[in-house]
Amino acid sequence: MTKQSGQGVLHKPSEETKKMVKTLSAVGIRYEDIAAKLEITDDTLRKHYRKELDEGRVEANAAIGQTLFQQAKNGNTTAAIFWLKTRAQWRETDRLEVTGADGKAIETIVKWAQEKS
């Protein structure tokens, strides 16, 4: 890194920092924390490491997704339910329908209080 007049420190990514950013992104480290580790701003991190940030996140999600999918296929009921709720948009809903006598609508009567004189 070299000093640039009026603009702070110029950052130049290396293969080592690219690998570090991708690894930290893959395990869910916040961008602010990755930037702090590299002693750069969030904006500089995003500018120079967009590819590594995205690839780390996508590859980690794919690996965990594959494991979850295999668990569901192998009979893990919790994994199957989670998969169906998140991927197939299954929902558990409780629905309570209230009706009046003989299934008719409920009659609502509103009475206003009389003013005292």
C-alpha cells in the first residue's frame, strides 16, 4: 500500500488477500469486519473484492445446501421439513373459522350507551 495525496491509502489486492476475503465471506463474516481485518473501508472492500465476496457466499451456501439436501433425502425429517418450507414454500397455517348458528353469519349488535342528563 502506498500513500496517495488527498485520498488516504491506495489498496492493491494480492492473491493472499483475495483468498482471505473469499474464505471469510464463505463463513459469514460481516463485510465491515473483513474490511477492518484488511485495514480498508467497506467501500474499498466492495470495490476491489466484489468477486471474492460473492463467490465465497455462493460456494458456502451451495455446500450447506447440498448437505441439507442429502440429509433430507436420507430420511432426516427436520432437514426435509426445512427444505420444503424454504424451497417449496410449504407453510403451516392454523385457520379458525367462526360461524353463527347453523353455519350462518354471526350477528353483531352494537348498542350505544345513553347519556345521563
